Amino acid sequence: MSSGFVKTAFVASAVVLMVAAGSAGCQEAAQVKIFPATMPRVGSVDERFQSYNIEMVEVTGGRFWKPYAAKAETSKEPGGNQPGGMDPGLYMYRPPIDLSNTRLRKLAAALGPAYLRVSGTWANTTYFDAAAGGKTEPPPGFKGVLTGAEWKSVVEFAQAAHAELVTSFAMSAGTRDAAGVWTPAEAQRFVDFTKSAGGHIAAAEYMNEPTFAEIGGAPQGYDAAAYARDLAVFRAFAKKALPDMLLLGPGGVGEGSQFVPPSMKLVSTADIFTATGPAFDAVSYHSYGGVSSRCGGTTTADAAMSDAWLAKPDQIEQFYGGLRDRFEPGKPLWNTETAQTACGGDKWASTFLDSFRYLNQLGDLAKRGVQVHMHNTLAASDYGLLDENTYAPRPNYWAALLWRRLMGTTVLDAGTSPAPSLHLYAHCERNHAGGVTLLAINAEKTATKSIALPVAAERYTLTAAELMGTAVDLNGNALRLGADDALPEIKGIAEKPGTITLAPASITFLTFPEANNASCR
């Protein structure tokens, strides 16, 4: 064993982790014993737990968060569909996404089954025009237009990607009667077309992010009481028009992590719940640990692997989960939008550095009982799983692929980690009765850690030569697409019982096919 590690007697039925001192002044190493065969079941997640968003503005075309590397904008397209009160320079026009693209469909399908959420702030103000052959000006009270052909492409993409549709509905001034109350006329046309196109809406929120109602296109002064009034109309409509659809809500954001400036008006989720009473089939929320630097955020890459940053999703879940327990006890909890930061992500959202947050967040929220986790976005701006121009996989896509291949829906207790920088999560191994998968995230940039294996395992380790780069290795081999965009073989390294080392800044999945865990049979 390398110097700096504590020696320990081999425990036949346990995995023993021996953690090296990570900084000067640390006098001794810590150790923990993990028992794959007897890890207790702590819960389960939806089969489509790991899911993703394609923003409505991507489908319609329009101004979405401008990537940091983008050149100066030359488009002459109108720019009026961006959220109200925001700096136009933060956004860049994009034409409608080509959802028939072979690479895009193939890579999305590899993450299936999943939920595909098409929503976002822009959906609140988008008019549906089934007959439009091309782009038309939106009618008064709307900012954008979704054509029938564009929505049909979403339905077809979802079917090709093994995804169930999740969405929200327009609720801007154009959907309201003379008294300012929401009416279902616009929603009914949208639902009727979806059904005629062979689509199925599995779940929906009434609107996107009512906590930021005015920025999202709601009438001035829109508050919790107005939301409750409109939700009652929407709920009655949904029960009749879409009886098997899950009603999600309220979909709050900006609370629990203290990133919202005091000057920004926020409608409290607690006030919304108080006004609506029990109303939802599942409680939804959005999770961002901060805003990107393009919106004034100050989180730096140096903090990306820190204990404080990696704990942000947990803090946010505690806030919204606590409201769920108070107002809608027993209802499932869905995280319907999340990424590195809001406002398109920081420059390092597209690099391997963010994969530590991404996988730690999946592991932590699954253990906390969150049923669905929808990443924003599949392929837009800096936080997309794929590059928006080439659809080439970014590091978080490869992380997502390994999660999909290795982590099943039954969540286990991996035990207590010996150090804050070592994050441990366990699930039943996917498609392998009795098997267990352990996810070990070494968030130390300089210190190695080691694991003593009591039984044979398959090892899958993600590393990168540059943490701020987009190239990722699996067990030392570069992950890249092959001919005709074929995915590389995702193959583990066979490890015999004994000691293995976790490199600094590495992410390792260990599968134990012979664990014979009773919860996994």
C-alpha cells in the first residue's frame, strides 16, 4: 500500500475505504467500511429519474442565453421574446432546433427512458398556431409563436428518444378574459393538436416558475392569490382534457439558496401553497445553486468541487421538500429544472469540472427521495449536455450515460463517508439481480483515496487531463463518438479482491454483480 494510507485488516464482507490525508497538518487517515451485500434500501426513484429539458424557445426559435464563446450577433431576427426586464445582450437568437437530427436523436435515446420537458420562461408567453406554415407575428398578449409543425417535431422526437412529454402552458395576457382570469381556450387547442399528432402529455405545470411571475410574463402585480385562482381553472380543465396527466406544481425557484437579489420581486412558494391548498399530484421545484456570471453571479471555478458548492442542491431540496411536507405531505417531489447555475451556466458548466456537481446531485437527491431530476438543457447554451452547434457530447453527457447504464431505481444506503470530499452513493445495479453499484466521487484535487475490495468488481473511472476541458477518459481511454456517431463501448475494468486507488479529481462507479443484496433481487 502506498505511503500515507492507514493499513487495516481486510474485512471479507466489507468494502473498506482508506482516505489519505488531503492537506498539510492532517495527522491521520480516516476509514469506513461498506457492506454491499447488506446495504439497506432507503427508497426508490422513477425509472425516468434522470431526464432533461429542451426549452420552448429552442423549439420555436428565439433569443436564449448567449454562450460565452459565441461571436457577435449578426441576426436580424426580432428579439422581443426574451423575458421582461432583462438585458438583451445576455441573449442570442437561435433558429428552431432540428429535432430530426440523427445524432441528436441517437444521443438522447441512449439516455432513455426519460422525461422530456419542453417549457421554460418563454413557454409562458408562446402562442400556439397549428396551421401556421411559417413564422408569423404573435397576436397581442404573446411574445412568440409555436407552429403545429414544430410541436409535431417534439412529439416525434420524444417517441424516438423513448421520452415522455412534460410541459407547461401559456398564461400571459393573451390567454385571459376581460377580468384578467386565465381561460383554457389556448390550452385546449394545444392539447387537441398534441393528441391528433400522436403525442401524450405525461405531466405538466400550469406555468413556469410562478415565483418570478412578472419576469415570466404574468400580468403586473401577479401574486399567490392570482395564481391560486388561475390554477383552479387550469386544474378543472386538465382533469377533463387530460385525465391521466400528472399535475405538477408549483415549480418554484430562487428560494433556499440565497442567490436572488433583494431588488427582484419574488412570490413565495409558501404563500402559493397557502393560497392553493392541496392541489398537485406531485410537488415540483427548480434547483440552481446560483446564477451564472452573465447574470452577475460570483461563483468561481475554484469553488466547483468545494463542500459548500456541492451541498447547494441538498439545501434547496430541504427547503422545497420541507414545504412539500408541510402543505402536500406524501406527494412525490420532482426537480423539473436544474443545472450548474441559472442564466445558461458559467463558462465551466460545459467542462468536466461540473460533472462532480452533476453526479453528486443525482446521488444526493435520489437518496433524499426526489423522484425525477430534469437537467437544463439537452443542447443549448453553456450548461447543455451536448454542444448546441455540433451536438457533440460534453462531459456531463458521458456522466449521464454511465448513470443510466449502471444505476438502477432502488436506492441504497452506502454508509457514512470518512471525509466531506469523498461522496458515496449506492443503488441496485441496473439490470442485474442482486448486484450493487457504488458511486465514489473523489472531490479532492490532490489527494488519492483507496478502496479495499472484498469481492470482484467492475470499475468505471472518469478522469480528465484538464478539469476545465471537455475531453473525458473512461478508465484511461478517451470517450468519443465513432463512425456514424456510434457510442463507444462502455466497459469496466475487472478488479479482483484487493486494494484499488481513486485518483484525485476522479469519479468512479464500481459494480458488484455478486453482491447478492436482498433488496436488489
